[in-house]
Amino acid sequence: MPRVYFKPVKSHSGVEVVNGASREVLTKLIEEENISLEKFIPLKVHMGEKGNRTYIKPENFNSIIDYMEEKKINSSFIETNVLYRGQRMTREAHVKTGKEHGFTRIPIVIADGENGEDFKNVIINKKHFKKCKIAKKIADVNQLIVLSHFKGHILAGFGGAVKQLAMGCAARGGKLDQHANSKPIIIPFMCRTCGVCRTHCPVDAITIKKWAKIDKDICIGCSSCQAVCPHNAITSNWFQTFSMSFNERLAEYALAAAKDKNNIYVSFALDITAGCDCEGHPMIPINGDIGIFASTDPIAIDKACLDKLRPDVKLLFWRGIRTLTYGEKIGLGSKNYDLVNL
Ligand code: SF4
Ligand code: SF4
């Protein structure tokens, strides 16, 4: 059974406490599990959409970078271009946003090139995908330290290590593959025709007359409009949502991203918001801070984070359990784990 190392952190503890906890879980994991470390290990991060305030700030990763320097391991922050309109859609804009958000201590590498065109097809031969488009500079390395912010996600239920692998390591075309079956719908009587959704749609699928309308043939199901609508007038298409397809697609992409890698997962269950760090607006956390987790198993670490949530928040994140259940079925990891309290 995989082990998950856990150090609790109280809300508002500050950056020194977080660094102490992350260093402790990381070193304990490496020592206890006898993990061999490569000479170059990128840190998979999410640098936060412009306007978001609850992504994990880079100063919280200092003790992990210190550890790598002590071990003479070269590193970089590594990320991929996003699907939706925003400040992280191209390599240039993404690096600029990362630097503005303080990701300056080590280089930033955008793993799928200038516009998402650099990827490798990783063969998995599963139900939804035979092969997955994984960002080239991620596919090329043997080991990643996957640093995840555990929080909610409008489509996935929650985002943690598995989602960091699935969406976070996919080239733009791979993100599109995963979203292909999740097109939202407009609730006409709630729409105030403000046009915010149209501004954020990356493929111009929205027109606005008496109310906003989505052209289903153009929509790529990225869910950006749903995240930004200030009047909650856009909702998931629950028929498609209940098909479980999106969660299964995520799990298959995560399997591809982790294939043949000796990864380490460190998850920060702090500033736990209902929405994800791709949402370019401030959000208020809905659960107190929990702490830092480390494991070699992406499913076990997500399940351990989930199990520490307040029951009402856990209920809100329930859809994500489908990703873990299917991920376990296809060999990504285990929902059963031993928690090692530090
Ligand atoms: S953002 Fe929401 S309220 Fe504004 S036009 Fe779009 S659906 Fe309507
Ligand atoms: S209409 Fe479709 S493509 Fe456009 S923002 Fe909404 S989900 Fe994305």
C-alpha cells in the first residue's frame, strides 16, 4: 500500500511554517522510500492566472529548491500553455505572468512550446485514448516533482496531483482532447447579457442577443465562460457531466503524463477555494488550511487530501472521486494508503 506523508499546517501560519512542513514531508518521503533522484528534476507548478490570488505562491517552494541545490540537482519551474483566453495562453505571456507572480528563483520552462505545438504522443491504449499529447519537455524527463495546490474545480470536482498531471502536463491539443465532451449551457433567465463570457471564449463560440448563446459546433468545452460568468448563468450540461467521461479522460491523461517516470508528488492543501487557480479573479477559501502531503502515488495523495476536508466541502468536491476510482482501475495508483503523520 502506498504511503502518504503528512504535516499539518494551521491557517495563516506563514511562509516559514509552510516551507518547514514541505521540506519535512519531502525529505521523509525520499529517505523512507529510498527514492533515487535524477540530476535534473523540473518542478511542475501552476503559476496562477492573472487576477487569481489563491494559487500557491513561489516563496512556499523555497525549501524544496534549497533541498535540490544542496543535492546539486538542476531544476526549473515547468508549465504548459492553457486552452482558454487569458495571460497564460502563449509561452511569452505565460513566462511574463509567472515572473510577475514571483516565479523568478529558477528558470521557467513552458514545456509545449510557443503555442502548444511541441508534444509527444505517449501510448496508453485505454478506453478513451490510445495515445495522449504530452508536452514534449515533460515527456522527455524521467522525473518530476509535481507541486499541486489542492482545491476545487468546476468540472473535475477538485484539482490536485492527478489533475496537475492530466491537464497540467498535456499540450494544448491534449487539453482539448480531455475537454471534448463537456460543453456548458446557458440559463437564459439568469443571463444579463454582460458579454464577459464572450470576451473569454477562446474560439468565439458565444453570441449575445436576448441572452448569451453557445454554438455547440464551435465550443471546445473549456469551461472558461462558466468560470467567469458573474451572474452564474452558465452551468454544466449535467447529462454529459454524469457520463463520467471527463473524469475518465483526466485519469487517462494523468496515466500518460506519469508513464515510465519516477515522480514525487507534493500537495499543498492551503487556501482551498471552490474554483481553480485558472480563474482570474479573487476567491475566498471554503475550508481551513490542512497541511502539506507527499507521496509517490498521485491517487493516494489526492485521496488523502480529500479525506482531510470538512464533510460539507468534501461533498462539494465529490465528482473528483470518479477520477480516482477510474485512475485506480487503469493502474495510475491506489485509493488505499497509509498516512504517516509527521
Ligand atoms: S457572462 Fe453570464 S450573464 Fe454575462 S452574457 Fe455571459 S452568460 Fe450572460
Ligand atoms: S463556449 Fe465553449 S469554448 Fe467558449 S468559453 Fe464556453 S466552454 Fe469554452
